[in-house]
Amino acid sequence: MRPLTIALALVALCLVPDLAFAADEAAGASPNWGIAVGAGLAMGLAVLGAGIGQGIAAGNAVAGIARNPGAGGTIATQMIIGLALIESLALISFVIAILLTFRV
């Protein structure tokens, strides 16, 4: 009985958005609302990935400096360059999201 209930609930969840799309265009809703939602989700995922990558890079750099304090300058320089490259990917995702939102 439980698998049948789950299957019916999934079918109901799949059919509910069709009611939202049945609204007429005079309601003021933009027909391209999905572009903004997709751009926002993509940007959020890109920033999430960049944040995780920066945390891992900084943590490993600190661990490397703790193991070999003499190489601290070299490790810190390489970490800063790596963090800048990771951040540039997040900024590129922001630019792409803005371009998609405003359809340039």
C-alpha cells in the first residue's frame, strides 16, 4: 500500500505545476520567468562550489604551512593565486546570470 501512496503523491506533485501554467498572460506574469530562476540557481550552485573549493584550498595551504613553515611564503603565494582563479569562476557565473536575466 505504501508504494502506491508514494506513486500517487509523485503523480500529484507532477501535475500541480500544470495548473500554474494554465494562467493567462494578462495576469502580469512574464513568460520567461524560468530564465531568471535558472540563472539564480546556477549562480547559487557556482558560488557554493567556489566557496567549498576556497575552503579546501585554504585548509590545505594552512596544513602545508604547519608541516613545513619554511615554505610558507611559496605556499601562501600559490594559495592566493588559486583563490583568485576560483573567485573568478564565481564572478563569471554572476556575469552569465546577469546576461541571461537581461537577455543581452
